Amino acid sequence: MDDLGHLDDLPPLNTRGYYCPQCTAKYCDLPAECRVCGLMLVTAPHLARSYRHLFPLKHFNEILAEEISAKECYGCQKTFTATAADKNVYVCRTCQQVFCFNCDIFLHETVHSCPGCASNPTISQYSNT
């Protein structure tokens, strides 16, 4: 007769778990890739943390400061001057707001959203700015 003592080490069966919404396969832990249909299964916090990687902020258009009518950065309200640092400005493709170099870097690397788009109610909150 086989010794089934190794089964004593297994946790008891329970009804807790996560179901794949596509094929209803059951999983104990997330994140996991469904072995049946290949769908990536994640929790809401995992999805929230990865949102910025799924929908990154589009690059702004770089143009010469002298070609625009804006006189200050929309992000920090710094006045554009004729110095080499202010030679180029960055324009959001969606809301057309103008940003300085430092704000462009800060928005793309830290904030991951455009304040001009966020403050404009006519621009959909779900658009990929």
C-alpha cells in the first residue's frame, strides 16, 4: 500500500481563489498568466502601478520659442527669455500647452501626465495624452 503521508503537508482545500474572466480557470495567487488562454491576471493595485507603462505620456513637439506666441511655461510659469536655455519649448500634442525643458522632463519622467490636458474638461480623461 502507498504511503499517503505526503498529503498531510498540503494545505486544505478551500473556495478562495481568482478566476480567469476569459476561460474561468481558477488560480490561487496573482499575478499569473492563465495556463489555459494566456491572459495575464493581475490585481487592481498591480494594474494601477503599471498604468503609466501601459499608457505613457506622448512626447511633446519641440519647437523654437520664437515661433510661438506663449511667453511663459504652462507648468512653472517661468517666462521664456532669449537665452540658449529657452531656445526650444515643448508643446503638448493634445492640449497645445507650452512647457519649458525642465517641465517637459519632469512631466515625462515623474508625473506621467500633462497638466494642460488634466485641467481641460473637453479633453477626455481616457485619452492617451
